[in-house]
Amino acid sequence: MPAKKPRRRGRLIVIALVVLLVAGVGYGAWWSVSTVRASFPQVSGEIAIDGLSAPVTVERDANGIPQLYGDTATDLFRAQGYVHAQDRFWEMDVRRHMTAGRLSEMFGEDQVETDAFLRTLGWHRVAQEEFDNELSEETKEFLVAYSEGVNAYLAEHSGEEISVEYAALDLVNDYRPEEWQPVDSVAWLKAMAWDLRGNMEDEIDRAFMSERFTPEQIEELYPEYPYDRNRPIVTENGADEDTDGGDFYPVEDPVEDPDGVQDAADGVTTQLGSLSETLDEIPALLGTNGSGIGSNSWVVHGDYTTTGKPLLANDPHLAPSLPGVWYQMGLHCSEVTEECPFDVSGFTFSGMPGVIIGHNQDIAWGLTNLGADVTDLRLEKLDHGNYLRDGEQVPYDTRTEEIRVAGGETREITVRSTVNGPIVSDRHEELEALGNSAPVDAGAPDRGSGYAVSLNWTALRPSNTMDAVFGLNAARDWDEFRAAAQDFAVPSQNLIYADTEGNIGYQTPGQIPIRGAGDGRYPSPGWDSSYDWTGFIPQDELPWEFNPERGYIVTANQAVISPDDYAYHLTDDWSYGTRSQRIEDLIQTTVEDGGKISMGDMQDIQLDNSNEMAKILVPRLLEIDISDPYVREAQELLEGWDFSQDSDSPGAAYYNAVWRNLLQLAFGNKMPKELRVEDQCLWVRPADDSEPMEDLDGEERLVEECGERSPDTAQPDGGDRWFEVVRNLLEEPDSEWWSTPATAQAAGAENLDELLARAMRDARWELTAELGKDIDTWSWGRLHQLMLNNQTLGTEGPGPVQWLLNRGPWNMAGGSDAVDATGWNAAGGYDVTWVPSMRMIVNLDDLDESLWINLTGASGHAYHANYTDQTDLWARGEYLPWPSSQEAVTERSSNTLNLTPAAGG
């Protein structure tokens, strides 16, 4: 196997950073101040722009959050495009180059492989098909108006006037932004669908695990969802009464190996390894892969609130970035009519018209990731321009893509596709022939020079999700909300609902496939059409609830509905319900005591940082007899700890270190190299060694294997799947998982108690090195820190550039699968890798009493007052008032900008 290629994640145009450093030294304060401030937007007075039919007023509060007022819908979206460009065009420009696979045009050679992978997926091509053939004429009109607003801004600004990053880019190439196109907005939905795509990583990881573990062992690491303990979302309405999809989904034992699929997966690990490394690098601009991507949302009926009307909360969990992914905004028709139906406020995406999450004057809605299995990796047998399909050779499709490279030569790639989708295993330099260790079943074709891997994914099929955005923005009641949800194809999300009439509801939307054979847990044979998707779950048969008797609805990535109550298969790879059940327990505690939920209670729930696994594990840890007084001193921190993960808590620091070391000893050191942290090396038994461990000389046959995963995505990540794994294995104290070998520094373990003692010892020494000998100075926040990094030029550039663009650190409370989900990866360290990217609480009794907060701020311009002005508030668990009525908006307004029609425009 060739040497591992140096990682290029986030290493964007180093030469631009070096020149920026030189420029900063050469021109000193003049360059830094004048260039940084050149892009600050005009927020008061008057600006004439082309295309407006009448003036649009932009009211900004002290935090730079704009509320727009216009006479027509197209004027509103035209103005939205202009205002987004004022604050966030660099972010928008990078996003559209990413979704189109054109990052190399901005950042040079380092991005060619990323572009090649994204061109293979073809997001931009699919988005163009959607705009041309799927979207309503009204939606197209809104998209065109938005583009015209962006382009009106670009027509009057260039270079450093747009953003400081262009000043850096301008020093090394002649890049100039192109005009914004409607398809650029549509394509961003593909990026979000990629972030929230479901179980692709689990599918890959299980295939890797098959090198080391038996099917039964793998199932121990992917236990069944605990329906008896953690309630699914839907229990009362379920789906329509006449649902009958039983014939569509044959239930199979996931431990079994139908038709040699498991063996085929074993044989494709080299291709999957290359693919996994490629996937690992894409999130540098999109967000963290894997278990962290989720969200919390819940809604409480007015019968159980102090206001007498529903209260609705939402906080999506995404990777931290600067600027943050969300942009707060209001869009208000001067008079709400059929022609101009918008009076909506909430969280938008820069580069896309409309509001994604928020409320209008009648309804409020929130989103969490459904986690439905909407991707399948398919193994392909290729041979001289053909692929095997049901015993016949079928020509695969090809297309040629040109990748232009800043400062380099244009590259040309060939994209190959089968009926199952694009061949994604083509897109890595380390693509090799199949692994030569595991034999394939007689039912599979001969490996020959190796299988390829294709991707079947719902987001690669044109849909009209963009119609749903405007439908939700204008919906006035439950029926209109459900109608809009039917258009929400990808990403598949949980949608919660409340209205000013007092109703609450939940709807599963999305394009969710129905499979023939197989269950989507492992890569399936592309040469066998019986594994194909046979259709999609009918929209009117997707789960929903309306005014359930219990009085509340919680969605936090848990199972949607029990398989005993539903005919279709959604996925087996849910989050395990730790957050959702904690939210339910907190609501029930108040209600069962005769109280009612207030806005303050909603905030307290949203900021709850209790570690639910600690409640199970700490009593067991305290039973361990620790003779070493140095370790015993740390163990005593757990005796009075209340399981809250406050940033100043020494108990939380020690517990989480014990948890991390426990997982590493029991599971991490046994994982295949593809799942372990890169450059962490272990001496292990070869995966294909089935002979006794001692050779003729009595020596162990071990080889050195070094991990290949990034610290953010390695396993075991410590999330609530691992809560469930450990909870189950605590009942098996002699399980082989608890066995770990001795090292030069510590004794080995043969059972649970010995491993727990070892984990406590290792955690004590680790924190001594990290935080010092004095345990009284330890705190969780000193370990668990958040950095906000500009996701392009701020990630790996020279210090002065990072100082200019990045912010932090913040010492954080919370943790993985706490409700306050400041996530961290236990395999990689304690740094925060995903966060509540915003928080909102909507009061349906008085919308002006609603609250919101963003991770960063409205501005994307470094050193603007609104660059990170919300972050300290967010980190402390505070909120901003969220005005809705024009009177409340005017009261908080700090600046008024009038956008007027250009003369002759």
C-alpha cells in the first residue's frame, strides 16, 4: 500500500497566507485597519439598486440583525440577497464553489481532489435539473429576484470592498467573483443534505470492523434502540390509519450474512479506506461527520405552559465555524396578501432566500435531523468499460469534467456511473485493488482487480425541496404546514409545529427509500438488482402527530416510531435517545408536580448539561477499591459530583477523562486502523492471522498499525451509542471487551473491575499532565474548549492570519449527548467539535416575547462589531430578545437603511 498522503484538510492556499503575512508586516497598521474596514456594510441612509419596484426598508438592531419590509415578495427576496451579500458574501462565494466542485479556482492545487469528489457527486448538476424541471414558477421567480439582489451588490463592490479575504486572494491571483445564479442557492441544500445524510459512516465503519470482529461482536457495538426506556417521537397518531407497507420491507436478522454481503464488504476495505479518507476531508468546509450531527427540538402544548399557548424550542447541532452557519433575519410584507404572503422571522442560510427555521405570525416550526437511511454504498464489479448487473455486462456511463486551478494547469477527470449511482471510489490517489484477506462468498463474482464502490443517495435525485422553504414560510395552519412538508425531500428532517391557535404537531417529511433485499447496514452487491430501492415511502404514510394527549412532542434524533407500530423501515442507526429522554423527564417532572412550563423552564432545559451515563457508571466507579492514594484522591471527586458538566466542575473533568480512557482501553485499541486516530500507532495481531498467537519460537506475531482517522471522526467517539454499549456490557463483567494487555506503565486487565481501575489511574495521570497535580484547580472547561475558526483562510495559516480571522478559546460546559450538546470526540480529545449552532424559544402567546441567540454574529467581516458579538452570550447560556411586530422591531432598531429603485431600473 502506498505511503499515506499528507492531509490537506483546511490547508487552503498557503501562499496567499504567506503573502498576507508579508503584507501585514510591510504595510503595518494601515493595511490591517483600512483593508479590514473597507468591507463593512452601509447600514443607514439610502442605496439605489436595480430591479426593485418600490423601496424596501432594512431595520438593523445593535447586533446587526436585519428586519426587511417591502411591498412585494420579489422585492423582499431581492433585498434579502443584497443584505446577505453585504454581510456574508465571502461565505456565500466559498459555499457555491464548494457545491459546484470549483474550490480550486479560488484556492489552488490543494483542493483538486476535493473538487473531483464533489464533481463526481454532481451536486450542481442535480441542482440545475431541479431549477429547470422541478421547482414551481413562483419559487424560480423568488430565486431569480434573490440573485439579482446579490448581483446588485457585486456590481458596486469588488476586492477588499467585499471582504478582507478577497484582499488576501487578490495578492496572488486575479480571481474575481462571478455573478450569482439561482442554481447557486439551490445547490446549498445538497451541502446540508450531505451533512445530515444518515448512516453512511456507520455503513463504512461496520465494514471495517468486520476485519477484526465477528458479526456478534459488531452487533454488541451497535445495540438495538432501547424502545422500552427511551420513548420514540411518535406514539399516539403514528401514521394514517390505512398504512399498509408490510410487503415493501422484509425484516432480516442484521447479524446474518445474506448472499455473501458481509464477505463482499470484507473484501472492499481498501476502497472504503480511500473513500473514508476523502469523506473525512470534506467536512473542513461542511461540518463534523458522524454522531455529533443532530439537534434538539420540543414543543409544549398551552395546557401545560404558563402562557396558555404553546412554547417551542430548537437548537441544531453543527460543527462550529466562523462565521456561523446561520444568519438571523426577518422578511415582512408591508401588507400580507395572497401575492405577498410573508411575515416571517428566523434563521436563514446566507446564499439562500427565505427562512429555514423560525416563525411567521401564525405558526412556528423547528428542525432536527431525522437520520433516515437515505444512502447505500453498492459494490460494483467493473470490467473493460462494463459493470456486472444480474449476470450481464452493461456499459457504465462516463462524463468528463474540467477542473480549473488557480495558479496551475486545468485538470480533466472522468466520472463513471452505474445504474446505482456515481462511482465514488474513483476519487482518491490511494485507490488500490481489493483487500486480499477476506474470501468472498460463492455467490459473489471473482474480485479480480477489485470491486468499485458506487453511491445511491436520495439527494442525487432531483426534487423540489426549495418549494418547501417558501411553503413553510407562508403556511398559516397545520394543513398548510403538512402540505409544505410534503415537498421537503432532502435532507430528511423531523419537523415540529406550533400555532397561535394553540395546536402542536410533528411531521416526518423526506424522500425515504424502500429497499428490496438487505437493510442498508452494510455495502450491498450492485450486481444484484434485488437489492435496489423499489420506491419511496408515500408521503401520506410518513409518521406524524397532532395535539398528542401527553401534551408535548420531543425530537432529538431518537427513533421516530417503534417498528412494531410501523410497516416501513426508516433506519436502525438512530441516536439512542439520551437527550430526548432527558428533555422528556425534565418536562414531566414539572408537569407531574402540578406546575406549568415557563419560558425560563424552556431555557433551563435547553442549557441542561447533565451526563446521563455518569448516573449509571459513577456508582460502579466508586465501588472500585483504589489503593494508590494519588488515584484515590481523584476518585473522591466523584463522590459529591451531581453529574452536571459545568465548565468549572472538577468532577466533570475527571469523569470525562475516565470515560475517555475506559473507551480507549476496552474498544479503541481493538479497532481496525481505519477507525483509530491518525498517527496513533499500536502493535496488533494481523487481521488475517487465525493461527495460535505463539509461533515456534514462542514469540507473539505482532505488526505495527497506525490510525488513519481524523481526531474529530475516529471511534469510539463516546456518544450515546457508546452509552448503550457500556450500559449493556456492565452486566457482563467478564466480557472479552474488558480485557486489555499490560503496558510498561500499567498492569493489564482481565475483567470489568480491573479495567475500571486502570481507566481511573490513566485518567488521573492524563489530567495531571493536562491540568496540573492539584485537583482543586481542575475544571471541565479548561479541557473542553471551543475555538471558532474561519473555515477557509483561518484554519491552518500563519499565526497572524489566524489572529485576524479566528476567535477563542471559550471554556465550555455541556458535553456529548447532554441536552447542552457541546460535543467532543472521546477518541480524539476533549476539544469541542460540534455545538448548538443557534438556540431559539418561540412564545406563541406573544411572539415579541420569543428569544434567540446565534453562535457568532450577523457579520462575516473580521473586526466588525457584529463578528462574534453573540458568542459570549451564547457561551453563558444567555439569549437576545426576538422582536416580531413592527413596533417591537422599531423599538430595538439602531440603524435604518432604505433600498430604493435605481433610476431607470
